[in-house]
Amino acid sequence: MKFPFKLDSLLPANEIAVDLGTANTLVYAKGEGIVLNEPSVVAIDRNSGEPKAFGLDAKRMLGRTPEGIIAVRPLKDGVIADFERTEKMLRHFLGTIINKHFFKVKPMVIVAVPSGITEVERRAVRDSAETAGAKEVWMVAEPMAAAIGVGLPVETPTGNMVIDIGGGTTEIAVIALSGIVCDTSIRTGGDELDQAIVQFMRKNYNLLVGEPTAEAIKIKIGSAYPAGDEREMEVKGRDLVSGIPKTVRVHSTEVREAVQEPIQQIVDAVRRALEITPPELASDIVDRGIVMTGGGALIRGLDLLLSQETGLPIHVDEDPLTCVVRGTGRILDEYEKYRNVLTR
């Protein structure tokens, strides 16, 4: 009996791409697209050490847990800070995807990592993915994956510059001929902006707010450059003097001032990356401009600020949050074309 289709088409996609980010973990399954997008948070039982929740369910617990439960982010500055909890989180996410299929196949996994990752951190990523159930693990630098994700011709001799601003790191790279010619990586990202807002509220309003509230302020009224559209919002927290909950109104100009230091660190890093760019590639960047990806690209006015500081056109992708995982997924789909960008 002949089947009208190949048996391979019944098998699950056993090739998976992972953007293991400080703020969010995204997973792309070959043939299916992005199948998971969850916050990189784990809720742990203090007594047993067993995980109680992962992803969005765990993020909702941040700053709200009773004494017996702790909600943590196991990744810091783009790399694994808590190996055991990262492994449990990754195992849960990969298991969720693998168990959706009838056949359970150990997947080949490509993980996007910061370009400035050390060998020890690289081994932690590899061990974590293998323990979570990966058959073999490959890695790709985040700015390279982001460049492929936005459709830049990374395999050509033309210079392409990418700024990838994540939760824990900002990666700036000049790419040509399937390689990173020069790069600058700093451990400053969206989390540092949140911390700056927490400190500002404490210092200026004697108001204690948690990280989720600081993130909400950043998203709703945060900006890097005065774009003309100024906003206000009510912020609720605990008064440090009386200890009683209270509400204050915060203006976007205040938030802009609060995040000035980490924003300036990003600007300085972009300048440093441009200074070490070979002149031939620099001329390509003048013509083509710079592409900005990652969640940090959504900060209002950051593209205008960088354009003013560098004199170069800045392009923000339509969906900057998924650029890295889309690029990593594209490597899976066009493996022969992009195999040179992968490392062990």
C-alpha cells in the first residue's frame, strides 16, 4: 500500500530554536514557527526547592509571593545565573513543546547567546539544554540571529550593523560574510532601566515600588528623547515614611531623567562600536543605516536619540521582540545557507 505522503511528514519537528533571554524565553519549532513566548521566571517552593510555576504564571507572582514561595529570574545580564533553576525552566518549556507531539523525539537545539559570553557561561548553556532534553546543542550570537531575523544579507561582504537591546544586555555588532567583524556588548538593558525607575521613585517620592510596577512605568510613559508627546500616570506603592500605601502622579519628563544614565551607557556603547568599525564597512553603514532590535527598541524616542548622536539613520523592526528567535528559526529552515554562523 502506497501512502500519498512521506512518513517524515508525520514525525514531529525535532529541531528547535531557543532565544533564552533575561526577560523572556522564546521557542521556535521547525515547520511551526514561534510556539512559545514566556517570561524567564520560575516560582520555587522554599522548603522543597521544587518549582511551583514557570513563565507568565510565575511572573504574576513576582513581589506577591507568601513566605513559602519565591519567584526568581534565573538569568541575569543575558547569561545563566542559577544553573539548576534555568535547567528546570528550560526542561519545562522544551517538554511542553515535545509532549504536544505523538512521537517523543529528542530535539536538536540552537540557542541564541550574547556575543560576549565566556566559555564557562557557554558550557552552562550547553549543559542546561542537554539536561533539559536536547540531543545536540548549537549556539549563535544574538546580534547575528537578530540580523538574520530582520532579513539582512549577513552572508555578503556588505557591512550590516545591529543594535540588540534585551532585558540584561545590549549587543552591538557589525556583520559581514557570515561573521561578526567587530562587536560591543554591555551588561545594560531593560532591567537596568527598571532599577533606575525604582531608585527614582524611592528618592524623589519616598515611594517603594516593585520591578513589575517600574516596568509598567517604563512601557507606558518612559522615553529616551523628548518626542513632543508627554504623558502622565498614577503610580501606587508603599510610602517609606508612614509605611502606608499611597498613589502619586508621575510625568514622562521625570522618567526620562531617571533613565538617563543607562540610556547614555547604550549610546556610548554604540559610539564605541562605530569607532572600531573598519572604514570600508563604516561606509556601508552610512548608506544602509543601523537596525535596532530587542525589547529595548520599543522605548519611545531611543531611535531618534541614537540618530541624533550618530548622524546615521536608525531602523526599528516591526516586531523587535521576536527578531532573535525568528533569525534562529530561519537558520533551522535554511541550514546550509547559515551553518557558518553556528558554534558549539
